[in-house]
Amino acid sequence: MAGPAVQLLGFSLAFLGLVGTLLTTLLPHWRRTAHVGSSLLTAVSYLKGLWMECVWHSTGVYQCQLYRSLLALPRDLQAARALMVVSCLLAAGAAGCGAAGLHCTRCAPSAAKAACAALGGGLSLLAGLLSLVAVAWTTHDVVQTFYSPLLPTALKYELGQALYLGFAASSLSLIGGTLLCLSCQGEAPSRPPPGAPRTPTSAAPAYRPPAAYKDHRASSGLSATHSGYRLNDYV
């Protein structure tokens, strides 16, 4: 019972990692204005994400605009875009393979369920690793820029909520993928692999007609006695 339970737990965590990765990719809260120094009290806050930048007013109104030029974006943002998109695709594939490999589903034959679950676990691990690289890279860039003495305070940004969500989503994907892979180790194959030695079976005795046994009993009555005479000589 431990194998299916661990497998179901791993799939659930991997699916939550997929949802978190999608939200992290779409939300614009990767960078937000640092409220330090003279900008401590302000009615406007700026947010930057992978696809758009937004302006938040103190009245609760958001105004967002998509990036107009792809080549004008910094290289770290372009790399984060590519990593997060690939991570979303891998996480979606991991969820599909993991669902097919569950013991409680009938999406795949029983002999292929272990392979599907292992493939889903591997894809989830790779997706979590890619999203972790993108989020950690952006975090390092934001922190390094924030502590730069050459940059004015008004141009400094802090870590946005999407980065924290990205760390949580990548952790869920890594843990879920690990559990999916571990749940397939103790499963025995349903049939022996090709070329495996088979247990030898004893051959069935040859069939003999009843007439053969009758002739054998008849010939035993005609056998010679110890004195050399046949038994039918006394009849």
C-alpha cells in the first residue's frame, strides 16, 4: 500500500508545482519598486514581470502594458522567459505521464504504468530545476542591483511575490518528481524480460494404449518357472 500512496502524493505535489509554475510565469510581480529613502511614501508602485510591466496606484487600480520589443529586453529577462516556458511544458508533460502511470487510472496498460510514472517523475524534476534556475537568477540580479551604490534609489527594485511563488513551485516539482521516481523502484515486472531463463518443466509421459498393458499382463502369465517349464504346460 505504500507504493500507490507515495505515487499519488508525488503526483499531487507535481501537479501543484505545475499550477505554481504557470502562475509564476504569467504574473507581473517579479520585480516591484523598492520603497526606501525618499520613495518610502508614494502613491504609485511599479511592477515588472516576464511579459509586461504594470503601474499600481494607491487607489487599487492596475495599469499594465505588454513589452513591445523582444530584442530590447535584457538578456536575463529573455533567458528567464525561455526557461519558464520550457519548464511549463515539461511540467505539463510530467502531469500527463504521471496521471497515466497511477494505479487508480486506466490510461495506460498495467505493464507500462511504472515506465509512465518514472517518466513523469523525471520530467517533473527537470521542470523544477529549470524554474529554480530562472527564479534564482532573477533573485540574484535584483539583490545585486539593489545593493549597487551607483544606482539611484528611485530605480531600485525589490523581490516580487512571483519569485517566492516560483521557489515554492520549483520545490513542489522537485519533491513530487522524486516521489514519483521512488514509487517505481519496488515494483516487479509483470512478465519476465526477453531472454530470461525459464523454469524447466518435466515432460509428460508418453501415451500408451490400453491394449499394450493387456498384452503385458498376458505375456507375464506365460513366463517360465524356476524349473524351466512354462505355466501353460500344466493346464
